[in-house]
Amino acid sequence: MPLNIGLVYDLRRDYTAAGFPVEIAAEFDSDETIDALDAAIRSLGHAVDRVGNARTLCARLVEGQRWDLVFNIAEGLAGRCRESQVPAVLELFNVPYTFSDPLVLAATLDKAVAKRLIASARVATPKFAVVETPADATAVKLDFPLFAKPLAEGSGKGIGDRSIASNGDELLALCCDLIARFNEPVLVEEYLPGREFTVGILGTGAAARALGTIGVEIVRDGAPAVYSYQNKELCEKFVRYTPLQPGRLRKSIEKLALAAYRILECRDAARVDVRLDKRDRPSFLEVNPLPGLHPTHSDLPMIATSVGMSYRELIGAIIDGACSRLGISV
């Protein structure tokens, strides 16, 4: 049965036009992404209503408008619970939606909360500390080198060539810079020297499955092996993505990623980042429960392409999975 699907999103150009710095707006979607999503959903036989951001959604809900399903990719603007805003409003108005619920989105955006949950379930993740003040940075008791990034950001925001600290002075300077720039705590974790991978997951609970895995290799001359904001924005130039072939390594990586996905109770789809330690053992880095969906630039669609799944099929699988979970006939 064809559905009337509301598309809720934050458009990057709306925020840059309002004066927000490009890096601050990095998590928001391009016109190309929204156009591709719209076209894919329509090609599946559904109607699409481009609702826009959370404020527009609120106004339209108050006016009495409803949809059979909301396809939600809105990231929100401020605070560690910003990704939870749209799902919380939709639950208030009893409107079904795709992807994870407010609790999961808040818990995973705060990377320390996510890592505590993962560690409590005895899934491997690097040792870490949360730095809120310069004094916290000087008190960190972890083994160098250390990696530092904003506690609650995505799309590589705040991550750059100097994100790896080899001593206390470098860590202090790095943390002070990030706290000043993003006005939030910093996650500091022991740096893993092995290769980095990202795993696509589809489904919910026991039905969740690993879609595929790609390796992430930085090929910018002289740059550290860091999946930074700059490298993500210019990934076609600076990053080599390589599908990980079936075998023992892929099996262990996807087993860990799927365990993390289920422990954190993600739904419908997500992307899990994994890195190998010095003994080539996989460890959980973080999960993105609202994965980017640009058809050629975002990691989840690239993973789908690597296993022979078209963009249309990927979007269809997300919608079908959400409808199955919600008991909606399609």
C-alpha cells in the first residue's frame, strides 16, 4: 500500500545562509541528498511531503497535519539531545517514524554514554576519559598517544590533523581548543594504531544484520590516519574506501558492530565505526544511528553499493524495516 511519507531534515544551506559556520552545519543535509531521498521514496510508489526542520514540523503538527510515516534524518542544532527532538515531538503526536527513538539518539550522540554502555556489556572499546576543564586534561591517566574529539558532534566536526596528542602538553592544548570552539566537553581515548572500518547495519533487534563493511584509508600526503572533518568533506580526494571481503576479520568486525548496535538498541539502520588495536583486534569507536544518506558521498550508501544494493533498494529496506517494526502495511 502506498504511504504518505513526511520527510524531516535540516538543510545545510538554510543554516549557512543564516550565518552559521560551514563546520557547524556539517552534519546537515545538502539539496542533493534531499532530492535523492525524495526521488527514491517516490520510485518506491510512495508520496513524499518535504516537511523540513523540527520547527516546521511542530507548526504543521499543531495545524493538524499527519503522515503515515515520517522519514526522519533531522540532526537538530544545539545540545547533546538535539537528535532526539524530532522523534520526541513525533511520539508526542503519535506519528510513526523511521530510525531510533529519543533515548537511543541522545545516548549515542554523547559518545561517553555510548561507550559506557558498550563497555558495561564487555564489548571492546578504547579506554577513555571526559575532559570538561583544563584541569581535567592534566588529570587524565591514560596511555599516550591519545585521541581527542568533541563529546557530542558528528561528521568529523572538531577532528583534524592535530587530534592525536603524544604528550600532556599537546593534550591540554587540544582540549582547550575544542572546549572553546564547541562549548562542550571533550572525549579523550587511547588511540588505536590499526586500520579503521565502518559497518552498515539494517533492521531491528534480532532481525538486525550487517549489510557490509568498508575500510577507510586516508591517502592525503603527510596526514595522520584520522577520519577528520576535512577528509570526510573531501573524501573523493583524500579517502580510499575498500570493501572488506568475507573472511575471519570481516566476521569479527561485523560481530562486534552488530553487538554494539543491539546493545544500544538502534533501529532500522545505522553505521558503526570500528578500529583495530595493535594486535588487529576490533574495538567499537562510535555509532551513527542517523547515518548520512547522500547516494555517493555518505558511508552507508557506499557500503550498500559495495554489496550490490542500489540506493533505491537501501531506502526501500529502511522504510520496509520501519513499517515491519511498526505494523504498517506496505
